[in-house]
Amino acid sequence: MSTSGPARQQLTDEVADRLRWKIMTGELAPGGFIRLDEAAVEFGCSVTPVREALVALRSEGLVRSYAHRGFAVAALSRRDIVDIFWMQAELSARMAMRVPENSTLTTALPRLNETVDRLEVAVDAGNARAISATEREFHRAIYRLADSPKAAWLLGSVARYSPFELYAEDPEWGRLTVAGHRRLIAMIGDDDKPGIHAEVRAAYTDARDRLIARLDASGFWQD
């Protein structure tokens, strides 16, 4: 069955997300060619959304195309990873520091704490799927309360390069994240903007270092 319009674009986006994850985690090594037919079988789709996804990733600099040879994974440097997480940290911190100004803060804080309670349950159970979903829910709530749609859009564009599902499988990261979210909520309640900024930056620095360590261990770097 063929797809068109929004459904086809959604499928293309999903394939791009999965390929982006594989590249950012080192599962697809720099210089390696991505065969359209093999990727289509893996993702359960036709080659068309795979090709469209690769064209999109080429515009992001994650793959390169070669005449008569196809698409190959582009090289990433440690500096690329550092820059990606720096942008996320600064945008996230900027929005989090705006949350104390929200007029609904009194009712919003208990809901944020409830979300972290569910995250802690998921971490204790080792449920990576629930951890990932609840973590995204927490961040979306922060961004809605910040009421900064342009900053949220920019952050969403950069956040695509962070393999959050990878972290969800790390119990240590889960415990640290729960504790960090609880500190962040308390700082928001106290309108402690320097503390909010420092807490958000520390979280992204930790995530950055974990990803770099994984890529180091896999022999990913070409520099």
C-alpha cells in the first residue's frame, strides 16, 4: 500500500529519526554506506521514504551522497557533539528560567513533581520505554510553562541529535536525572535563576560526556 501527503512525510520523518539515532550513537560508523534496500527491509517500508530521509540527513550534514554509490555516513567530531549539547543546554536553561514567571506556577509545580514521581517509578522498574516517554513529558511541560515558542522550536531542532533513548537504558543516568529534576523544580519554585541555569547545564554536560564516552569506546572518531 502506497502512502502520500502527510502520512508519507511522517514515515520519512520516522525513518530519518531512526537513522539519525544510529549515526549519533555510533551504530552506523563514519564512512559506512547505507544501502537503501537493506534499510527499507529493516524499517519495514519501501525505499522511497529511506531515500527521502537520507536526503534530509544530507542537508543536516550527517550523511554524504556519492554519484553511483549512494549515501555514506559523514564524519562527526568531538567538537560537533560539544556544540550540539551546548546549544541544548543554553536554550533549555533560558526557557526554564522563564518558568517562575508563569501565572499558573502554583498549580503547575505539583504536576511537575507528579511527573518526576512517575519517572522515578519507571527508573526503579528499569522500564526504558516509560523512562523515555516520561522524560519527554517533563521537558514538554517545562517548555509549555516557559511560553517561548520560538526558543522551543529551535531546541526541538537541535534535540533531534540527542539519543535520549540511549540514556533511558542507563540506570545511573536515570537516578541522577530524577534527583536533578527534583532540584530543578525546587529552584523554579524559589525563582533561583542562577541555580536553574547551573542545574540545566550540568544535566546536559553529563549527557554529553556519556555520549562521548560511548563513542570513544566504540572507536567512532576519525580525528
